[in-house]
Amino acid sequence: MPAIPVDVVVIGAGQAGLSAAYHLRRRGFVPLGSSADDAPTFVVLDAEARSGGAWQHRWATLRMGTVNGIHELPGYAVPPADPLSPSREVLPDYFAEYEARFDLRVHRPVRVRAVRREDDDPHGRLRVAAEDAGRPVSWSARYVINATGTWRKPFWPTYPGQASFAGHQLHVHDYRSAEEFRGQRVVIVGAGVSAIQLLDEISQVTDTLWVARAEPQWGAKAFDTAARIEAIAGVEERVRQGLPPGSVVSVTGAHWSPWAQAANDRGALVWHPMFTAIEADGVRMPDGTLEPADVILWATGFRADIAHLAPLGLRTAAGGVRVRDTRATDEPRLFLIGYGPSQSTIGANRAGRDAVRAIVRDRTAATV
């Protein structure tokens, strides 16, 4: 089957992808198949079966009043919601309404398998090969905006004896509720926002042990917008150099969130150094003691979901992709948003706008 010609393919319909689609609409691009004559076209591809990006998979107790720094999509605010409403119910509905309001015509479920160059012409097209409900389909694009985020790539560290553990191991990706662990001892691994949120939640119903590679350095101030902007700048410099994006906590340190304070008040926020091995009945600590455990919860973050970009050969020796101002330095027809600095909820909207601005500048320059 021949590839479908289109000006821009947006891969992913989470916050970053929908932001890019919105800005394409504002700049005169129309969804592929529209009746507008001579207008540049775009198509949005999403691997999920429904709207909402990663929000639809979050745990039920992550509520609208406690979601970490949610930033609304451009052009249409999140409707008022009860602070106690689960974010996984409110936000997917908001995303679906947003797609309809701006006529973004997201194609789903479409799983992109590979993005490659069609030929050696640096001004040629990129081929996006995918599966649509199990059927192969491809698009021939002038530009690709990759907005696949990280949710499908949970990071599991490897430790000696991990396979011998007789209890239950899970990643934050698969967490549902603290109630399933009631009466069990839970080891929580990690020092990021999710680790502290879940430590607070789980420690209310059962015994917990919190471990991380380094003891968090708690900032005196709350993690406000200024702190997030500082974090974004630090991660941005890493991706310019082609280094793997670092986490927010690695740049800014830990901050006193309401859940951190609550866990601390109950005596649950007690850091322990990372264990050295896992055994059938627990974890072996650096001092040689065995800490019993029934559950190990890996709150160890996520990695960029960009395996489909491998045919472009953009990975550096350090393991990252060189990106400057959302554009891949080594493949200027590709933009990565929801990657590095724009992984942040604050950065995602701006990244979508900036990628579209660059595309429009290219098109303008080409006609002069």
C-alpha cells in the first residue's frame, strides 16, 4: 500500500501532541482529509484506544486537588472539577472534548513502528510506518513531531537476586491502590514525586520502608513555578548535549509537598540507603541486615518512548538524542516534544507551539 502524503505527522495525543495539533490548526494546517484546498495538512496518531494520554492510567487516588503541577491545554481551560475527583476520570474527558472542540481528528489506536528517511535528500520526506488496528499503514511526511512521552517505558533497575523474590514486585506504572497492600510490608524505591506521593498513601494503611540511592536534600521552599522553570532549564542543557534527559528531582532536589509533609508528620518519611540485593523474603541492606518485605514498589521513573525513531540513527554514544529548541539537531525534519525539558507539564504546551513555529518558518523561507 502506498504511503499517504501529509505535511506533518504528530505521533502521540497526550498533552504535548494535542498542543502541537492545536497550534497547527491556528497556523492554517487542516486535518488530513479535510476539504480545504491547498491548505497544509497534518495527522495525529495515538496508540491509546481513547483520549487522555497517560492520565487515563493513573491510580484512582490521584485526585484533581493533588495532581502535580497540571497545566491546561492551550486555548481551552480544564472545566471546574471537584478537587476530590480522580484525575484519571476528569482529564481524559477533558482531552476528548478538546480534540472535538478543535476538530483534531486523532487516529487511534495507531501504533507507530518506525520512522525512517525515504531517501538521501536532506529536504526529502520521512516515512512513518504504523499499525492501525493490526493493519499496516504508512504516511509520507515533510515533518514529524514526536510526542510519545514516557508512560509506555517504565524503568526497572536490576539488582542481584531480583528473580528470587517470593513477594510481589510492581512499578508505579501498574500501581492501583494502597488497599491491595494492607497488612503487608512494602519497600518503596525512589525519591521522585511519585515515590513520595505513594509513600504517603501506602504508609497510611500498612508498614513501609523507603529506600533511594541518595538521601534527598529537602528545599526550604515549595516546588513552585520558578523551581519548575529552573528544572526545565537544567534538563534542556542535557538534551542539547545529547545526554539522556535527567529527572526534575536530580536537578532541583526534593521539595516539601503536602504529601511529603504528611508522611513526615506520621514518621514515615525516613530515608534508608539503597539495598544491595534482593532475597526471597526481603532486601539486603548495606550494613548486612535483611529487611523483610512482601512487596517492592519501584517508583524509579520512566524513559523516553522513542524506539520507533531508531532507523534515523540519532542516538549519541551517551544514549540520548541531541535536541535544541524541540528540533533534533541531527535530523531537522524531526521535532521531539514531551522529551527532556518538555516532559514537564509546563514545558509541553510551549514545546508544541515552538515546534509549529519552526515548521511555519521553514515553509515561509522555502517560498521566498
